Amino acid sequence: MFYQTYSAALFGVEAEIICVEADVCNGLPLFSMVGYLASEVREAKERVRIAIKNSGFSLCPKHITVNLSPADIRKEGASYDLPVAVAVLAAFGHISQDSLEKNIIVGELSLDGSVKAVDGILPVLFAAKKKGFSHCMIPWDNLEEGSFVKGITVIGVKSLREAVDYFCGRRVADRNMQEGCNSTKSFPKEARLEENLDFSEIAGQEALKRAMSIGAAGWHNILMVGPPGSGKTMAARRFPTILPELSEEEAMEISQIYSAAGLLKEPPYFIRKRPFRAPHHSITITALTGGGIRPRVGEISLAHGGVLFLDELTEFKKTTLEALRQPMEEGRIQIDRLHGSFSFPAGFLFIGAMNIATTKLIQCGIAEMPENKAFHGFCSFVFSLFEPFFCRGS
């Protein structure tokens, strides 16, 4: 018999709906999966088979074929375990096809049948809502994160047995699960940042505070130059506290990015304050801008809507700084790979800090020419690269 259910695949910071089809017929006992699958998805058949057995369900020796369509999209990750198990059980008659309509299912299975948390729940829920799905079944550990999305019913399950009971109309006795099914949670007001920083803590430095206030008001990039210990890093870390508060739409957008990156695994499972990212100067281009074999967001996307702070700016590689030019111009970064093209948001406010004044101060006669000409040339490059962005808003 042929049955199908739906899941979602994460591509960058967005999700695509995937149809999970299962067919059971007579023949040589075999469990095969097709549909342009990565190795971790192909291994799902073993996890699913053992999880079904340990959940108390028996499968007759049949030829089982599972297809994840569309076949031209590469499927990666472990979030297909639960929808594959549900589709197989439906094909064996344990679940009716009608109960699977308008449902999105995601989750990783353990061998004992328990459901483990996965990354990218927020993009999945927004994609399901956009495509007209009314229900989404997710792991219990992701329920708190998914409950902030309104307009779609979210069901959290702890095991494969609970998922089957839900689709068969046998409600789980756990009342917390039922209360979590209604996405009525209000927009959180608490801050996500653990540090209690405040811009008013900066003593003195009136010129710096005025420049930062102007930068915050007009969303202008900032370059700080001064001797070590003068308070550049301290001021930069407190800069987000004078930026406007996030709107609900902005908070949702930023939270989707962090959800796709797997950074919403701790309370309050939502980004409420503008992010502040301060990567080390040894960071690679891929880690800064995003990418990789399986493209993931970089630091500039994690700083979207907030601040990207590069301390010791002259210590960064020239090629790494050059990679910031286009994202600072367009507010997004386009990453093209063999498996597709990905567009990541990168609307950040840039703050740089340097320990010495170089080219401009030298030209003004305030500082002397350093003996290291290579270093002088690199400083000239830094000023030429970022000067257009400091003369106007990003």
C-alpha cells in the first residue's frame, strides 16, 4: 500500500516542504530509501526499523520503499526519522491517511523510539504556515521554541508511540503536551543576553559617547582608534543597549537565523535583544560570511539586525576584510554552491577597533611613519576599504 506524509528540509535559513512517500508490497524483505539522500538520511532506515520495533509495533516481512520528493533537492540532517517512521506505519495500516493530511512532521529518532530535538524549527514552522498546513508535529524539546509561531498548531511528542497515538485519536495523557499544542504564547519581553551591560556605565569619553549616539541614531558604522585600555571594547559591547528595541517582525527574523544555526537550545528560545557578535581575528572567510559544503550562516548573518564588532582590525586577514564589502553594501550575502544558491541576511552595523592611528594621522602629521612598510600598506587598505561606509549609513 502507498501512503504519504510531509516533512521539511532546511536550506540556509529557509525551509522547503518535502513529501515522504512509503510503499509496502510483497517481495524480498527489504527497506530501501531513495530521493537524493545524504549519508545521515540513508542511515535513517536502520534507526526507523529498530525504533518501530522497540516502540511495540510489528512489521511483516515486506518490500518497503521510501521516497523523499522532490528528488532534485538534496536531503540532509536527521529530521526525517520521525516522518519516515510515521509513513511506514501508515503503509502497514497502523495510521490512517486522512489523519496525516495538513500535517508537517520533523524529528530525530533514537533506537528506543524517543524523539530527539532538531535544528531549524522556526523556519520549518513558517514554511508550513506559508504552504497552508494547519498542524506541525515536532520534538518535545523544541516545543518551547516552536510555540512562539502563531497561526499553526504545534504538537510536541516525546516518542514515536506518542506520535502514533496522536494520529490515531488517542490523546496523550500528558497535559503539558496538550497545552503546548496551542501557539498562543505572547511575544517575550525578557532579554536573551546574559550580560547586564548598560551604555551609561561608560565614564568619561564624551567624544566617543557622542559619536556612538550619532551612530546608533542614524545606523552609521563606527571605527574606533586609540591606545590599548582606553575603553574601545567596553564601549562596543555596550553599544547595542542604545539601539532601538526590536520589533516583533525583526525578532522573528533574527530568531529564525539562530534557529537554523542551532543556537536556540536554551531558554528563552527566542532572540529579544539585538545581537552582538565579536569574532576573533583568526576567523576564516567561511566562518565570517557563511558557507561550507552544507552552507550555514556565518557571523555576519548572526549579527543581522545588530552589531558586528571586529577588535584589533589590523590583525584580520586582508581577504577576510574584503569579503565584507558586498554584504555591507547590500545587507545580504549570496553563496553559490554545487547543490544550490543560498541568500543569507547580513544587515548589521559594523564597529571596528584599532590600537594605533595610521594613514590619516600620518597625513595630518600627528603620527610618524612606522618602520614596517607592509603594516603601513595594510592599514592604508583598511581605511580605503571601510572609508565609504563610515562616511554614510550602511
